[in-house]
Amino acid sequence: MDIARTPATPDGNPEMADAAVEPKAPPEIRREDYAPFPWLVPTIRMEFDLGLEKTRVRTTMDVERNPAADASPTIRLNGDGLQPVSLTCDGGDCAGHMMDGDDLVITLEGDRHTIEIVTEIDPSGNSQLMGLYASGGMLCTQCEAEGFRRIAFFPDRPDVLSTYTVRMSGPKAQFPVLLCNGNRTGEGEGGDTHWAEWHDPWPKPSYLFALVAGDLVARTDSFTTMGGREVELNVWVREGDLDRTEHAMESLKRSMKWDEEIFGREYDLDLFNIVAVSDFNMGAMENKGLNIFNTKYVLADPDTATDGDYDGIEGVIGHEYFHNWSGNRITCRDWFQLSLKEGFTVLRDQLFSADMGSAPVKRIEDVRVLRGVQFPEDSGPLAHPIRPDSYREISNFYTSTVYNKGAEVIRMMRSMAGEELFRKGTDLYFDRHDGEAATCEDFVKAIEDGTGLDLVRFRRWYAQAGTPKVVLKLEHEGETAKIRLAQTVPATPGQPVKEPMPIPLKLALFDRSTGKHGGEELVVLGEESAEFAFDGFAEKPVLSINRTFSAPVSIERAVPREDLVFLAARDDDPFARYEAMQELMTGYLVAAVSGDLGENEREAARADIARALEAVIEDDRLDDLMRGELMMMPSHSYIAEQMLVAEPGRIHAEREALKADLGARLASPFHALYDRAAKIEFSLGAEAKGARKVKTLILGYAAASDPAKAVELAAWQYDRADNMTDRQGALMVLAGLDSVERTDKLLDFYNRYRGNALVIDKWFALQASSLHPQVIEHVKALSEHADFTLKNPNRVRSLYMAFAANPHGFHAADGEGYDLIADLILELDPINAQTAARSVPPLGRWRRIEPGRARLMREALDRIAAAPRLSRDTFEQVTRSLG
Ligand code: 0A1
Ligand code: ZN
């Protein structure tokens, strides 16, 4: 992708809006410029003559004037790097046509025409992995958001819906399996080639088109829908991977059943195919009837996949399947509405995973991701509302804000309405907009009409970026407890002034002596500030606030440590209990890093934390999955987020010191817990999973307090492991400790799993995220390893993204970590711009880092910005980051 291409002219296409930008900048596309496309394309026929180096595509589309749009004498067909090999209109010459930048603009005189265009592409030369590309000898596609235009000239925008008929032909031996969206309607062969024809009866935008051709095998099963439709299910993989597909298939069947029961959504084709590919920019893609997945979210067995991998597969399979309704049957009008499908689908996959496993633990995990990734995004230079107002490259907006905050915003509506009314709202949404390209406003209106909620002010959550801060004061007078709340929404790029947003907060007031509360309440802070009074409290109660994390806000309050210890021990909302433990540790760490604590205060705080943690270890009402959550220390990034300007070195040192202190104080209860957990035999059930979780957490504490003991125990855990969770957990701890065992076990791991790409990814990631003092040298050496390649996004992420998320290495005081990432971005950008651009945000945090490092981070960004030919993706992220 070359940013130096000619800006195109306006033609009813929102992308053509603004060419008045600095010469080097790609045009900014604005939400307010949306206009419907002047033409409808009700049907399209595509014929693919498939080859790895050359694929020929004949596209025939019927176009007719769109009565809902302004008339245009031309039709603009988007292309990206294409040339028309041939072009006809109604079987003859076109009245006129020209290339405008990468687009093909054709003059059309009548109201209906048939346009036929032939294009040729080289899938094996497509390292961007957008459009049609080759991956390990097979061919596959990725069209969201704007990949279709790399295959064929077409109005590549989500509001142009067409019915597709696709014929694929190619060498039988090379591509024995030919798959496309919808149902197969014909097949045949002649000589060495064969063909298949597919028809998808559901009109769809081009971003949902998909095709796969390759030497694949399937695990096949079936599902009978609530309406009695028998659906054939296939999970397609390479031959050697078939025995690692059971969990994916079971997850798919569970997703289908769950969506019927919880949202009343039934599947609508006779066939559902999933294909796993090893070169993929993202997690997976919801193409109609033909989901394409990163192998990471399909393949699992106990020897090669961790418990986290199993959960990830279930969640992503669910996510893509749920898109069939929230995304495919109802799609987006334009890309500014991305959260319409993504926020809602993330909420649906979160609720699904919660129902399949431990709901409280799932909620805690989701909040951890939100606070670890989205909160920093919302407080940095890349902050944007869940419905952005402008972009230069839409790929940069597949963000935690659009996905995770988007889900939280819908979750708040659900909390305010209650589950039953919320379902009425979603039913109305699905009924009202089925078959349409809809907007976020359509969604909110349907929820409003279906639930009876007044969401006028609530809509601000779609328009305003930034994490609201709620300052809370609890007062007690006579028998009354008063809660005063005041909100501010911080200024973000382009949005200096904000309006207050309705914030639903679940709370409970505990009686100190009985340890009980009189029922959970939901209060909504609808204004800038409000006061809520509660009677019947002879003494000041203990306040549990934002239970279940009912609103994605940060709460600022002065809370006595004894209240946090109280809540950590007995809050009946597991999330609030987790939160109290986190607050205890975060409060201490922030104060310690800021140098606000004397030795006595340090000692008192550490002793309280240790007591609270010991109570968690010994509380036999807890299962180990939840116990593990309560034992976890707040992440470096979460601690940094609490500080206006962070000193990464000090945060790291204080966090490790607290870990060491707790490890030493609690050596004996940790030991007893480890022993108990180590006796539990492997299974995929919750008990055994919980046992694995606490074991590795204990190893982490030991690594800080007694490294020699930790090496011994981790080596023992590694050697006797009969599953990847135990093995990886042990190796993660060893990777951070200089020892003979470290070298031995890393080598053993590599040899044991050599050739298994997903496990070798873990081997790279473990070393890149380690606490080892020489982590930068290790990463440099690994980048030269024979198994390392910039061509495979999983491999790049496993080395460099793991490293950029490792504060201890990335924030090395001399800036070497920043240089490493800048070098990567520059080298990767021409190969895979999307993946390169995703490495920019860690450098963009410079405003929140102490001045010495901030300068070095800026220098690294400047160096990238100065490169002569940056992709649109990286250009946009770097310029926004420099701000
Ligand atoms: N819609 C997909 C995410 C996705 C977006 C862009 C891609 O292009 C590389 C791939 C996948 C989802 O939400 O799962
Ligand atoms: Zn999605």
C-alpha cells in the first residue's frame, strides 16, 4: 500500500470526501460525509481460474440505479493494485471509463447495466494477507474491511449488498477442496482440473465474501436447529491437524445451541464451514457460511494448548458464529458503525463463555482486558469514540475501544433494562433490521423501543471518547449513609469538552458487624454529580461499588485499607472481591512508586495485603479458578495507568519487591496450596483447571522470593507435566531466571515441539516476555533464528508484540527496546502494513512516561515518520501518536 497514490474525486462515495490534506497524508474519511451509493448491485457472478502465482477473475455484475441515492453518470468501482484485463458493458464497449487512482470509473447512460471485468492477481506475492493470498500452498481470502478490492473492481463498501454465485476451477491435485460462501450447487472435472459452483442465497456486502482452495481434510458433524434444519458442520484443516479439532467442533455446536436459547437466533444455511489457516492477520473472520480462522483459534489438544487457548477457541468460535446474525444478517452501513457488529458480538461471546464456564472468572478476565488494553488506549493519543468520526485507514480501528468498550456500552443498557427487557430490545433490533446495513443509532433506537429505557443522554457513550472518572465520597451521619458521586470525562484528541454520561453503578452497603448487606442497588449517575442517601446504618457501612464492573469507568475514592480487607474477605460479588484485592495492592504500589510511604507504612500495608491474601488461600468456599484471580497482582500497565506520569523502572521494581515480600511471608500456605493442587489429576474440568492456575501463580511468587527454590520447583513441574498449561507455566517462570534448568528446558521444549508452529510461537513469546535481565539480547538473537519470519503474523506477534508488552524489556532505560520496535515497524511495513501498524501504540504512550524515556520514545516515532514510503496504516498511527 503506497500512500502516494492519487486522491480520488467525490462521487457519492464517502471515501472521496476530503482531498484537502497535507501532501503526504492519505485522505481523511468522515462519518458525516456518508452518502448512499448511487448504484445497487443486486447480483454478482464470479469465475475464478485458480493458481498460486496467477489467478484470473471474471466478475459479472448487474447494476441498477439506487432510487434512494443521488443520480450519478458514472459508477466508481474500487480497486487496489488491480488493472482491468478486459471490460465490457452489456456485452459491448462501455460508453467511457477511466482509472482514478486505484479505482475504475465507468460512465453509464441507462438505469440498468451488466458490467463484466476480468482481473488477474498473484496470490503468492500477496504478503499483506488481504484479498486473495497463498498460505502454505492453499489459497484463501480476507476481505474485511477493504480486501475485496484487491480481487475485483467493485463498490467495496458494506452498504452494497449482492447475491453471489461463484465458480472456482483449478488443478485438482493442488486444490482438491474448493469452498465458498453459501451452498455448493455444482461440481465437475475434466483432465487435471476440477470446478465447483457455489451460491449464497443471502445478500451480503463484499467484505463477507470468502473462498478457500487447498488440500484440506474436515472433521464433520451436524446440528439440528430449533426449526428442524439439519446443518452440516465442517472444520477444515491440514491432514496432520485433524485430531486437534474436537474442541473447535464442540464449541461450534454449543454456540449454535446457545444463540437459539439466549437470543432466539437460528442458523440459516444447510452448511457451516470453518477453515483454519496459519497466515492470518487477526483471530478469525465471519464470512457468510465460511468462517476463516487463524489456526491459533481452532487447533487444540492437552499436549499443545493451554487452558487459556481452550477458552480462547471457545470464545472466538462463538464470536464468529454469532456474527451470522449480528454482522451478517444485519450488517453495517459504513465502517464508522463497526461497533454495531463488533461491540454487540463481543458482548454475545462474553455472555456465552460466561455461561459455558465460571461466570465470575470470565467477567474478571474481561475487565482485565478492558483495563489493561482499552483504558490505556482511551487515555492516549489514539483515543476515539466507539463510533469514530473519522479515519484514514479503517484497519486501524479494529480496536479494543470499538470491540471491548463497545461491548461494555451495550452491557450497561442490559444492566439498566434487566435481561428480559433487553431480550425484547434485541428481538426488535433483529426483526426491524434483518437484511439491512444498519447504524449504531438503529441499534440504540431498537433497544430504547424494546425496553422502554430513555437513552437520549446515553447515546453520548457512542460519541465521546475517554474513560469517565467518578469521584466518590461516602459520608455517615446519624443513621444515614450518603454517597456523593461526581463524574468527569477527560479531554481526548479532537474532543476538548465533554458532557456527562449516564453511569449505572451497582452497589451494596455492608454492615461492619454482621458482614451482611441489605441488597444490591443500581444507581444511575445521570448528571455531573448526584447524591444518594441510604437509611438504617447505625455505624458507617462498608461500600462495595461498581459491582460486576457495571460501568466502564474508573472510581476515585479514599477508602480505608481495613474496608478493602473486609471486602476482599467477604464481598458476595466475586468481581467486587477481586477488585478489593486489586485495590489493596494497587493502592500500595502507587504510593510506594511515588515515594509517599515511610518504612512503617510500607510494612503495615504489606502485612495487610499478606493477611488478605492468606485469607484467600485458606477460604475453602472458593474454587481454585476464583482463588487464582484473587491471588493475581495488578499488571504493570494497570499500575502505570493510575499515575499521571509513570516511571516504568520503579513500577517494575516495586511490583517485584511486593511479589517477593508476599512470596516470603506466605511461603508455607503457598506451599500447602501447591501440594494440594499438584495432586489433582489432569482433566479439562474446572477443578483441575483451577489447580493448574494456582500452581503457576505460586511459582511466580516463588521466583521473586526464592529464585533457587523456584527453579527447582518449576523444573519439577515442567518434567512431570502431562499438559501444556503446566509445562508452559513452568517454562515461563524458568525463562526469567538465569539457570542451567532454563537453558535445558527451553531446549527440550523446542525439540519436543519443533515443527508445530503454534507451540513454537509460545517458545518465542515466553522468551520475549520474560523477566530475564538480558531479554533484549534474547529477542535480537531470536529474530535471527531459522524459525523466525516476518511473513507470518503469529510469529511476529509471538516475538515482538510479546516484547512490546513486556515493560521490563521494552522500557529499558537506554531506549534500546523502543529502537527494536521501531526497526521492526520499518522492516515489516512494506510486507504487512496491518501488523506493522499494530506495533505502534506501545510507542505512542510517551506522554505518560517519565521525560527521559518519553524523549526516546518520541525519537523512535520520529524515525518511523521520516521513512519515505510508509503504508497508510502505519502513517496514520505514527502521526496520531506524535500528536
Ligand atoms: N470481523 C472480524 C475481525 C477481522 C477484521 C479484519 C480482518 O482483516 C485482516 C480480519 C478479521 C472479527 O471481529 O472477528
Ligand atoms: Zn467480530
